[in-house]
Amino acid sequence: MSGQKPPSRWLGRLLLFLLLALVFLGGIAFNRAMVTPNNKELVVTIPEGSSFGKTARILKEAGVIRSENVFLWLLHSKPAFMLRAGDYRIGASRSLSQVIDLLSHGPNVRHIFVVPEGMPSLEVHDRLMAEPLLTGEIAVPEEGSLLPDGYSFTPGEKRSLVIARMQAAMQKMLHKLWSEKSPLAQVKTPKEAIILASIVEKETALPEERPIVAAVYYNRLAKNMRLQADPTIIYPITHGYPLGHPILRSELQAHNDYNTYQMTGLPKGAITNPGRQSIEAVLHPAKSEALYFVANGKGGHIFSNNLEDQNRHVRDYYASKKN
């Protein structure tokens, strides 16, 4: 019996072996959990207001992480970590630490809603409502209140928040430009500047012409002449969308608060959302005595100081169209 090992010593060695085996296997499992299972690039959306737990579930279901618990353990080990909603593009075979580092920098997939210069508020409204990544109902914003630009947004964001950013951007820029306006600018308020800039925006697409067009309208206002701007006829009919046909005599003769062929002074409101260059043109008009302009057939205009020259330029324009 002296050659046999005591059962207690044999049992102790067995338990030690099992413990080491568990530690070894646990280490393998932990190391495996530290490597993402995805073998291709993935784009994952983290919705607004997501908790760490919800984020872990989203990443697990998308195939980005293997273990929610290990992911959460690593997150809680980083007390300064802040999670931001949005879309994240996550490369293939990233380590869990790399995924967390990517999340810490915020969304890396940008969604941009673009408002071109001269887009009317009704069209901005319609396009926002058609954007499937945004949520919520909105009314048509006030014409001229939106600054044409590109605006980033996160999936699930409210449309009203995007509109608010556009309006805040317009107010900020308008405040700055108004404080720097030229003595030649005759508008009395920022609202009047936006109204006239919206007409300038619609009258010419050439940046170099806009200060001259603004000067033409200032000269007309100073002489109590009607502005006679064609875009102001169209606006109350379509609210900024194309008319679809040449202006009719009945439309030309319509009496309303916008038709500058039938009224003196500025219309009651803007007819589109003017861009920065058109607003700058109104606040820094050219030094010019021009009272008229007509298309030159090449995308620009010919300006005249008197009606005689204007009529001659109009005849030349129509003659060129016949040739």
C-alpha cells in the first residue's frame, strides 16, 4: 500500500489541471472574442438615443462583434467614451479595440442634404419629405429663410431639426453680411435684402452680373419705377416650381402682392432661397446707372441706361433668335 499516492494528492492535481485547462480555454475564447467575426466591410446604423447595451446588440446582430459582454466590459473600462448616433463603416477583420476606437470618433458615413442656390422652400420641403432616412412631418418653411448649402444629418433624425439648421445658418450669415453692407445698398431691413436677393438670384446665374442686376433694381426703386421682374409673376402661380409655359398675358396682368409689373416697390416676400452671392450683390451693388437689361442669347445680359438702347437690344435679341 506504501506505493500508492494518497487520494487527496491525486484529486488536488486533477483539480489544478482542470483549472489550468479552463484558464487556457477561457483565454482562447476571450482572445477570439477580441477579434471581429466579419470578413467584409459592414455599415452599421446606431440610432439616436441608443444605450451601450442596445449598441452591443446591434453590433452582435450585424456580425461585427462576437460577445456583447466582452464589448461592454471594454466600453466600461473607458470612462471617457461617448457614443454618437449615425452610420459607421467598419472594415473587415477589425479587432474589438479598433471597433471601439472607431466608434469613439463618431459616425464616418456622412449623409448630406443639398439645397442648391435658388431652390424654393416648397421644393426643399418636398425633397426633405421624400428623404427616407429622416423622420417627422414639417410645414413648408418661410420663403427665403433657408441658406442654400449642404447639410449633414444622421439616419432617423427629425426633418424639423435639419430645417432649423438651415434657418440658423441663414440668420448667422445674413447678420454678418448686413453688418458689412455698402452705403450703396438701399434696402432698409435684412428682410428686404433677402426679398431683393431672391429676385436677383432668379434673374441671372452669372455671379459677375448679380451686382449689376441689383443696381438696376435699386435705380428703378429710386425713380419709383416698377421692377418688372418676370420671376415675380411666376412665384404666386407655382410657388417656385417652373411655370411650364411662356408667361401669359393674363398672368402678366394679374394683381397680387408679388407681380412687379403691376405694382411699385418690392414684393411682399422672397420668391426663392437666395445664395450668399446674390445677398452680397444686394448689399454691395455695382456703381451703375443702368435701368434695363435683356438676355444676350449667350447666358448673360446686356444692360442699358435708357429705354432707347433697351429697345434696340431687345430687337437685336429677337432678330438673333430668328437666324
